Amino acid sequence: MVSSVAKLTIEIPDELVRRLEPLQSRLPELLWRLLDSDPKQTTEQSKVNIGTVEIAKVYLEVLDFLIKRPTPEEIVEFKVSPHAQMRLQVLLEKNRSGSLTPIEIAELDVYEQLEHLMILLKARAREK
């Protein structure tokens, strides 16, 4: 149950708007997951936090890599850990069988966003 609701206006690129459009109804949930800071956790929100752990790990992998100021060659060669790759394979298999939970759908969306980011980074790195 939400105690109060506020409206937030932000400026984001059109491409991001296009990608977020299908997730519009889930944006508050996804923001909670990213922040992982709800002080009044319900049972359902605790389940969300379990998924957030996996999301945080793959995000941290990418952030840890980028903070090291990799060369363009290192960016082109970058791959997430075998653990993250295996988790992605599990999510993709569950997606094919139609058995993803809402939390796993959000987690798969995060992997897709990170993959899109890395594709753009690698394309830019190849231009250098």
C-alpha cells in the first residue's frame, strides 16, 4: 500500500523514452529495485530484493569495469562474468518457456539495458 504519491518530471533522451514506454506501469517497482531502500518491506518487496541482488551484481560488474578507465580495446573485449552469463541464460530459457516471474522479467530487462549500453560503448570504442 502506497502512503503518498508524488509526481517526478525528468528529461531523458527520446530513445530511452521509447524503451521505457512498455515498462511505464512498472517504473515505480523498478525504481524501488534500483534503490533497494524501502524501509517498509512487505513480503512481496522482500522477493524483489532477492532479485535485486542479481541485478546489483551485474551492474556492479559493469561499473567496476568502467571505473578502471578501460582502453577502447578492453571495452571491445569486455564480457560479464561467467556467473552473470549463466544467469542470463537461465532467464532467457525461462522467457522462452513463458515461466518468468515479474521480478525475473524486470531482471531480464536490466540485462537487456546493460547489453544495449555495452553495444553502444563497443561501437564507440571501435571508432577510436
